[in-house]
Amino acid sequence: AVAGSTVELACGAQGDLAPRVQWHKERGDLPWGRHEVDREHTLRLYAVMPADAGTYVCTAQSQLGTAAASARLRV
């Protein structure tokens, strides 16, 4: 991604039983004040900077179990 741009990371968690979805960054925190998650569980990172580079993990939990997916961001 280009520094200063907005990045969207989609989480494909779906199902009849609405899963509880959480995003986190491996070895770090989501950028404070510069991220949001919408109703489709897409993580948006605003004004990304080199420190935001890394692996972001989406974890979905429901009565049926837990699933996780990850995305790597390079800035």
C-alpha cells in the first residue's frame, strides 16, 4: 500500500448464525484512531504508515466453532 492511503482488508466470515468477528494485528496493535470495522467485517486502516505493515488476523467465532484468516500488509 502507499503511505497515506486507506487500506481495506475483507473478512469473509458468513453463516446463518451471525459470527462474532474480531480483528487484531500480530505482534502489535491496530492503529489507534485510524481504523474501523464495518458491518461486513471489513477492516479499514486510514492514512497507513510503514509502522502499520504486518499481518492482520480476522477471527470469527460462532456456535459452530472458530475460524481465522490473515492478511499481510506492506507499506
